[in-house]
Amino acid sequence: MDRALPLAGLRVIEVGSFIAVPAAGLALSQLGARVIRVDPVGGAPDIGRWPLGRDGRSLYWAGLNRGKESVVLDLAGPAGQATLRRLVSAGGAAGGILLSNIAGKPWLSDELLRQDRPDLIYVQVIGQSDGGSAVDYTINAASGLAYATGPEDGPGPVNQALPAWDLLAASHTALAVLAALRQRESTGEGAFLRIALQDVAASTLTTLGYLPEAHLRLRSRPAHGNYLYGTFGADMPLSDGGRIMVVALTARQWDSLLELTGTARAVTALEAALDADFRAEGDRYLHRHVLAALLRPWFAARSMEQAAAALGGSRVLWAPFRRFTDVVRDLGQGRGSPVVAEMAEEGFGEILATSGPVRRGDASGRPARAPRLGEDTDSVLSELPGSGHD
Amino acid sequence: MDRALPLAGLRVIEVGSFIAVPAAGLALSQLGARVIRVDPVGGAPDIGRWPLGRDGRSLYWAGLNRGKESVVLDLAGPAGQATLRRLVSAGGAAGGILLSNIAGKPWLSDELLRQDRPDLIYVQVIGQSDGGSAVDYTINAASGLAYATGPEDGPGPVNQALPAWDLLAASHTALAVLAALRQRESTGEGAFLRIALQDVAASTLTTLGYLPEAHLRLRSRPAHGNYLYGTFGADMPLSDGGRIMVVALTARQWDSLLELTGTARAVTALEAALDADFRAEGDRYLHRHVLAALLRPWFAARSMEQAAAALGGSRVLWAPFRRFTDVVRDLGQGRGSPVVAEMAEEGFGEILATSGPVRRGDASGRPARAPRLGEDTDSVLSELPGSGHD
């Protein structure tokens, strides 16, 4: 634990698998909290989740549990359940904090746990709003977003590859913990909070206007490929097989794109003929196909190197479409994100690991190692008052 | 402001447009903080972002700024900039908190602002790790994820429709504020923190194993359609044109899916012939095409109603693929997420709005209204000591 980190001293118990709860604990751990992940004997169902390292150990599990302590208890039996209750209650003013994604089990109910620790902060992540089972991939299907993703002429819904609902539920869970803690420190009162993946999706898609738009217009925004909704952004193939994402949100960026590509005259003629105003981003969106078609020859005549050199001197927002291996190569050459680093780790050899997304000024922390399942059981239980553990 | 909310009393100044900074302020506001958004005269470039309501007012801007106070200052001139500095410094122990996405402007530099408020908490959201310009859509292109999204035989990269990097940067920004505040309350020290969209992407894709896998195997995970990586999840077309996402993460869920669809015998024969173990999720992923092909006839012979009735009695994780209009219809019938509600709002008529993803037990809050640009300028500036505002 780094004493300089802002959450140093805080003590969080985490009982949950896959992404949402472990990623919430990870975010708190990356800010300095002590996070104790409790698993059943043999591990939770995520213990072997792909991708795997060379020895068969899960890169996914390691990534999501870095910096945590790992405790294994027989959660199927009353002795292990009683020990968990003691773990949750312990820790004094900086303890009594529990994250879980387990609902409907009497031994992990808020009612029971609050008897031992009346000021408990318990954040429970659930799937559907009504408590029904769901995972990121079913929530996403039901959210409406899959029909708004992918090619304009696509044959059907496209899932997002990123489990974004899990990840957002995770960071809102971590946020809810710190908010509740602030309140507890001022009033002495704990909290039982619930974050449903379905609510995260519905809330997010309302905030950004997807659902209000469907409600107002009685139609769903369709998939529109790699175009950007409501402004100008498009995917530009290059002469060497590469592709670039080009974005012009402001009139200045748009003017710069036209100047760069030598299309100002053609675009101005078109603008007049179509009675459009391309300095307004809505009109750039409405006419995105013809505008992209006018811009594409400039890109199709250039390699990535040539296009990058020219774009680098413009105001246009742009980036190459890259593959994960390209990102890894950049990291290896010191040109990538400073919050990701290669480190040596038992069972993996050299592995990429992160210290989390927050930097203090220009400094980023060092990634923590991942525990082995259960390696901290003895040390954590020996801290319990009068222990003797089960 | 609801005094029962955990962040009641906190005072946050927000100077930023589009998604990351406004969504960070929104998350804090939904937990009870007083959030004052400061815009330049006429509004920031997001003031008219699509989708628009009937009167041309932005649903997007309204959604991202609910519950906030809106202040307009002439940020291009020294008087407005000086007023902003006073706003940032004010608020006592619960103030001195600033979120912005504006880097490289001397009048909003940490150095300058910290002169007036040495314990300032300043979280700056930037694009690229090195401070270069970027937006969600260019970060996503460069992250590697677009080549892992969309159909298996797709012609190129597919952007995610959700600006997930902005949203994750937002919730980590809100989290960083509360972590830094906790530290300030114990040590008296402020913090200057930076969150780069590029770091959020690199960190997230490292945690989940995408980048470590590419680093280890020297190849990038390809797009795999609506299948789920490393386990069994697939998209099932129905007889009536509907589609269902079916997921079996555990052996129990998998057994239930086979029982439901009457495919246990065929799958068992296949398992032996292929020397596979389909109770292991990795093997279900490796053989996903043949397994999905065996399961599909059961779905193709059923309507949504029939499939839903049968799946409802199983252990299988599933959901219909829906459109935004389906989600809106469910909300109207009281069957959707309780954190989204229809409310009457000036300039929009009836509009969908959210109170945020966190519920206290079963209770969810009421959505707040969105301010009109600048409507709180006078009242907020009149609170400044000795004011007289610009």
C-alpha cells in the first residue's frame, strides 16, 4: 500500500466475480484502498476466464485483481459464512465496506450483515432492475444499442466488444462507496445501495439522448457505421490498406479539413446547391455520405505516413485505426500510455499491467502484482479479533 | 439539492464541454453535490449537439447538465477569467474543486489557480496521454478495439456506438475527486490530477486482458461477431424476425440450455468425437460455430413469445435484442428501469430523464431539470464575497 495514495487506510471487502464488482474494487485499490477479495474454495466462476497465460493462469483474473489480497472461505458452509461476516464488520472507521454481486443469499443479506455493523456501507451490483439475472451481454442486447452499432446496411444487431455496462457499473460502484463513506463520516449512518446493470444502461442512454430521442420521435436511431452521429466523423481508407478516423466537431476543424484535402471549392459549390450550411455540424451529419465521398480520394491517394504528416499540421482530429498488437508495439517503444507497463510476474513471465487511469500531474504509479487465489487467507484472518479462523 | 443525498453540501465547478467533464459533474450532482457549470458566452461547442428536441434545444446538453447550475462568463477576457478564478476558490472546505477539459490555457492552469486556493482539487481530463488533442472516437480507433468489434467476416474496423471512453473517464474523474477530497480532509493537501482518454482506454484494455493477450501471443483478438469471447454466448434468430442473445457462462447454465433445446444427445456425441469438454467454457468458445448451429433450429422454430416462455423457466442467461423504441415503450408501461422517468420540461414537453444509476435499497430519486444556459449566473456570482460581478 502506498501511503501517499488518497485512499490509503480504507478497507474494502469484495465478494463477486467477473467484471463489475472486481473492477470496482480494483479502482478503489488503484487509489490506495486495501481491498480484500473473498472467493469460495476453488475460486469463483471467473478464475479461469480467457485470455489465459502460457501456464493456463487467467490474464483476465490477474488484471482485475491486481493489488488486492485474496482470501478463500468455504462460503457454502455456516463457519465460512460467519467468518465472512466478521471480515465485513472489522476494520473500524475505515472498514465496514462491502461490495458484492450476490443477491438473494440470506448469509450475505444487508439485514443480517447490518446487525453486526449498523453503519455498514454495502453496495450490491445486480443485473436487471428487478433483481433478475443478467450479464453485460444480455443487458446490452436489451438496451437498444446493438441495433445502433455497426454498418449502415448491416444485417442485424452488433454487440459492443467492450463490456461497457459492467465497467460503468464498476466505476459508479466505487464512486457510490466514497460518497456513502463521506456521509457516514459526517452522520454515522451507513447505506445499502444497489446498482443494476440495467439501470446503468438505461440511465446512460437517457443522459446521452438515445432514449429521449426515441421517445420524442417514435423511432430508434439506426446503425450508422463509423460515422459520428450529429456531426462529422468518418472512416477513411488509405492507399496502403490502413484507415484513419477523421473528426471535425467545430467549424474551425471542418475548415482545416477542407483546406488540407483541397476540397473547399467543391464543398462550397455543393453547400449552395443543397441549401446546406456545413459550418453547422448537424448539416455535416445529414450530408455525411456525399461529404465523405468528396474527401476520400485525398486519403485513398496517401499512405499512413503521408496522411499522418499532413494531418499533423492541421486542426483536424484524427487517429489511425490500430490493432491491439500496434498498441503493444508502441508501449514497448515508450510511445504509449504511461499508465501501462511491462512487468515480470510469477506464472506469466513478462506481462502488461496497469496502475489505473488517474495520474497525479505527470506521475503515474507502478502496477501492483496479482495475488494467487487464497494466498492472503491466513494473514487476513489472523487480524480478526480473537482469531482462530475457520 | 436533496439534503439526504450523500454529497449534499459539496461544491464543484465544471468548465468543459461534450461528455467526459459534464458527465463527471453529473455523477457528482446525482449524488447530491452542487455543481456549477461555467460556459463561455453563447455556450460551448456542445450547446446544440444532436439529438435535438422539437424547439431545437439539445436533448444531449439537457441530459448531461441536469441538476446543475449554469453560469456564463466572458472567458475570452481577463475580467471573466478573474471571476472564474474567484468561483473556483470559493466555497470553503466543501469548495475548491474544479473539473475541466481545457489544458494549455494560462488562465485555467493549475499553477495560477492554486495561488488563490493552495488546497485546490483540480481534475483535468485530456485526450492523448501526452496532452495532444483527441476525442472518444479517435481514441477508440487507436485503441485496437474497433478491429475486435463487429462481424467475423467484416470488411474493416467497427466503432462502438457508445462513447465508452468518455463515460469511463467521467466516472473515474468523479471518483478521483472524492478520493482527493478524502485526502484533503485528512491532510489539508489538494491535488492536481489528470485523466487522459488514452490512458483510460489503455488501462481498461490491459485490465481486461486484451492488451496482455496481444503482448503474449503477438496477435490481436479478431472481431467475432455477437459471440462472447472465451465462453458461450451467441445471437439466435427467431421465427418472427426477432433475435435473442443467449449466454451460458457456467456448466449449469450450459446444461440447462441443452436440456431446453433438446440438443444434449447431439452435443454429447460431438463432444466425444471432437475430444472436447463443453462443461469448460474455453471449449464452448473454441467450438462456438458448430454449437450455435446445433442450437439455432430450436430458436428458428419459435416466436419471441414462445422462446421467452421456455427460456423463462430455464437457468440460461438471455435477453431479446431490442431497439430504443422498445425500451421506451417498456418504460411507458412501468416495466423498465426505475431510474428513468418521463417529466415535463420547458422547451421539450414530455422528456425522458434520469436520476442516475445508484439506488438506495429499492428507492430511486427524481430526475432534476436541466438549466437554461446562463440562468444561474446572477445568483451564483452574487454569492461571491464582495461581489459586484463582471
